Amino acid sequence: MNKNIETNSVIEFREITKLFKEGRGIQNISFDISKENNVVGLIGNNGAGKTTLLKTLFKEYTA
């Protein structure tokens, strides 16, 4: 995404990475949440990194 373009996002996250010693984690996750009145969900298989992403975003883990 071109960083010079204005977006209608309330929240933007770009290239979030969290790696563990075991080598598992999340790599280069980017997304945004728009200003529209939308319900947003995060879904995926077990072990896909949903909890790791949320804990990283809320600073329970450091990136």
C-alpha cells in the first residue's frame, strides 16, 4: 500500500511480525479497519496465529 494515499481507516497495522525461539509466530501481517460501521472478526485454523496477533497488538507480547 502506498503510504502517501489517505485512507478511510480508523486503525492500520502494517508488517507485524512476532517470532518465537521455536521459529513459529506471525510474519508480515497487515490490515486496516475502516470508518464504516462494520463488524470485524478474526478467524483461522488452530495454530494460525490469531492469539499471537492480538497479544502483539495489545502489547502483551513485544514484536
